[in-house]
Amino acid sequence: MGLQRVAVFCGSNVGDSNAYRNAAAALGKALAADGLSVVFGGTNKGLMEALAAGASEAGGTIHGVITRGLADRGQACRYSTELEVVETRSERKLRMSELADAFVALPGGIGTLEELFEVWVNAQFEGHTKPMGLLNTEGYFAHLMAFIDEMVKRAFLPAAQRQMVIVESDPHDLIARMRRFEPVTVSKWL
């Protein structure tokens, strides 16, 4: 079946540089141009809306998964070609994970990191082999990955699990590497 749908975790803020908004839109366009559907948090805020607008501009399919509370506050993204409303953030994350064949994190806050780390932990403990990527706009994830490398160095994280995360600053390069991703089995990590 291959790579068809990519869940993108990203901030409901735009950050302190237009580069983040531009990168989110560029990723949406690149995913759509590559025939990949976007799965995202479904709101009209920050990088989420920029991502969906970019995918929409390129004729892509955009599947939003939003909580009822956010939808009731008028925060549903108009670019979603399909919008699911769920009750809780936990349901939202589970549904996005079910829909996705791969995951990408854009710059964001603690919610974005929490979503990334949850799918990364699930790869270790539940054995999913879906590729995970970081779009490293303006070096945003450099310190995080240096810390992850420190975990490997100090034997708190197997090197194979570190290799599960693909880091690129260009959306086309990230998609290409995700398409070539060779899964690492859980037995090699533990």
C-alpha cells in the first residue's frame, strides 16, 4: 500500500519568523504535489492553517481531526476536505495515528513535541514502523536532536531508535527520505 497519508504535528502559533509559516505552506504543497494526503489537527490557527492552505492550493486532500471544544469555538479549518470531530485530545491523537502512514513534526510548542514523542514511543513499545520526520526550519530542532544524541551517547536510547527520526530542512528531501525509509524492528532496539 505504501505511503499515502502523512500526519503533520504543528503549532497553533506561527512563531517569531515568517519562515515557519512559509515552511508549513511549502510542506503542504509538497505533500499534495507528491500525491500524499495531509492529516492534521484541523484548526484554523497558526502553522496548522498555513499547512492546510498550502495543501489546498496544490489541490491536495486535507483530513482534519479536531476536538469538539475547538470546533465549537469556531476554530475548524476551512481548508479541510474532510473534518472529523472527536471529544478529547487523546482521541484526536489516536485517530490521526490510525489514519497516517507517516508522521512529520513542524516547529511548535509542547503539544507538538508531545504528539511527536507519543508516536515515537509507540514505535518502540507497540512496534509501528511508520516513518517519522522533523522539518527542521531555521534549525528549530537542532538542540532537541543534540539532546536525543546525548541520550544515545549515555545509553538511555538505542541508536536504532534515534535513526527512526528523519531530519531535513527541505520538505521535498524529507518526503523523499520518508519514502525510502527502512523500518527498524523493535527487537533490535530492546
